[in-house]
Amino acid sequence: MQNKLEAVLENTALMTLRKMGVISEHEVAIKVGDIFVAEHVVTKNRRVLENCDVLQETRQLLHD
């Protein structure tokens, strides 16, 4: 269960990030506070997503 500071991105954004190679097919992108992390859905391993340009583009897709 996620706390209020965490939110998984919408499916459209996840598919875009997968197509761009930012996350794998076994990962989801989660906004944690003001940063984004990729989390492997099976192992629960997390890594910080550093490429802010890609995430900014994804945010634009969500708002259009």
C-alpha cells in the first residue's frame, strides 16, 4: 500500500516511458514527493529516474 506522498504514474505515461526505454516492462514509475523512481514490480527494487527531460515530456502528455 502506498502512502500519500507516492503515486504511480498513469498507464499512458508508463507506456510512453517503456517505449522510450526509461523503464523496463517489469517496472512502474512512481512519483515520491518531488522525485521519480522506477520500481520493479516483482523484486520491489527501486532506482531514481534522473532524466528530468523525459519526465517533463511525460507530464505534458498527461495534461494535454
